[in-house]
Amino acid sequence: MIRSLSLVLLLVMSREAFAFCLAPQLLVSDEYYVSQLVFTGVVLSAHHVGDPNDVDFYTGTHYRLRVDHWYRGTHVDYVTLYSENSTARFEMEKQHRYLIFANKTEEGWFVDNCGNSVDISKSTAALNGLKKLPLHQSFIYGDVFPYSGPMTCDPMQLTVHSANLTKTATVRHDCSFRLDVPPGDYSALLVWKGATIPAYDDPYKNSYCFTVPAGGSAGLAFRPIGDADQRNREMIANDDLRLRNLCKNSATQ
């Protein structure tokens, strides 16, 4: 159930929050395991979808690709991807070859333009990451994002829990963290000066219930309240409570 919740967050929130990227920046070892399709292919055609309410505007583009190599998913010869005409668009050029990480949405197969999908000419790092999978050591990684201005993250402590394990790590001075763990279902808490730091409000994975896949990784993000005013403090607290409740509701289903 936890893994499916992470996938729901990835699909739903990326559609709702398409003016910016979710957090943290996904590693290939993370995105591969939350993607339904991973492949390389050549764009054969691009067809705009007209807006019935505005003849001068189109809502998105359907790209048809010929697949030449599969990494994950059902092997077919052709895949049609949908790119929404918004800041979430993943634009592609005909006859160009791409590395694609995709998931199914109501509109069709969707590519996260903040992920590792890329023109093959710029894919060296991502392809090298795919070649290393499955990893010998699964891990949790992520970042702490300040509410405003620069910050120092020492001595923040990240604690992760599973049914069989409790493990801690100190957040680095650059506000990033990494913790080697066995695969499994986890929850995580970040503590600073005796107080629990809220989870980032638009995460790829919910820090309060997430899965570390065997041979892969899980990225988390947190955001201290910092010098937020009262209104924003309440918003951050409500977002944090929403993420906690998602985990509670998922556990009871």
C-alpha cells in the first residue's frame, strides 16, 4: 500500500503543481522504480490537441514514438505520449531519440519534465544510472529546503523507521542527506533543536510512509518553518498534517 501511495503522489501532484518541480530532484535509481515505462525511442509524429473553447490555443501534444530499447514496462513497438501545453510540457522534436520515464494519467502516458527523461544526446548520466540497476545497496536520500534565505542544517538528525529497523543520519552542512538501508516500508522524521521539521509540502514521496525498493532508492524532502509569518506557518502545518493523514488513511485501507 505504501508504494502505491508514493505513485499516487507522483502522478497526481505533478499534474496539480506543474508550475514547479516537486522535491527532491529524482535520481535515476528512484525514478526507475516509480515509473511504469522506461525506454528509448524515436519521435515519429507530433499532433496538437485543439482547445474547443479557443481556436488559437491547443491543450497539449500527442507524440508517437517508435521504441528501440526497453528498460521497464510492457514491451510494445510504439508508445504515444501526451504533453500538456503548460509549464509541465515535455517538448520533443520529430526524428530525435529520447530516453523516457513515463506514467499513466487520465490524459495518457505522461513524462515528468523535472525527471530524468531527456534527448538521447544529453542522456549519458541517466543511461549510466540505468546500467547500475539494481543497486547493491538501497538507500534514502534527500534535501532540506529553507523557507527563505540561506540556512545551515547542522546538527539536524534524520531518523527512519521500518518494522525491523531504526536508523539515524546527520544532515550534511549543505542540507542534503543519504542513509543506506535495506529495502522495505519506512517512515522518517527530521529533528532540529528538539523540534520535528515538517515534510516538504510538494514531495515525490511522502516522508511519513514510503517504500525503498530492492536495488533502488527513495528521495525525501523537508522544509523548516524558519521566519515564516503566522499565516504561512499555519499553511505549512496543515500541509504536514495532510501528508501524515494520507499515511494513516492508506494504512487502514
